Amino acid sequence: MVFFQAALLAGYAYAHAMTTWLGVRRQTLLQAGLVLLPLLVLPFGIPSDAPRSFLPEANPSGWLFGLLEAIRHTNAYTLCVP
């Protein structure tokens, strides 16, 4: 809980500093830079050893999406009551 409170306080400090010391143009450039920063560190391709099969043993995403869809259509109350 303390982490989230600290992150919220840091966000407020960041917003205050941006509006106090930077003009609109520099704010825009800084925000665009921060949004594009992950492009430098995140991978862009699929690894060559990634599974190519859609079988549940190799790639469970179909099963997971089906499970999430079933949970979405289930009444939340019935999940809590035995």
C-alpha cells in the first residue's frame, strides 16, 4: 500500500514540476519521449524458438481466453456461493 501511495505522490510531484517549470511545448516533448522510451528496451520480434503450434500443450492462449470468456459470462455471485 505504501508503494502505491509513494507512486501517487511521485506522479503529483511530476505533474506539478512539469506545469511549473516547463512550457506547453516542452511538456509535450517530454511526454512524447516518455511514451516512446519503452520502444528502446522492449523486443520487436518473436523469438525463433517460440512455439508455432496452436495445440494447448504448446500454446495455452486459446484455452486461457476460453476460460476468461466463460468466467465473464458466469454470474459473479455463483462463484462465491458453494
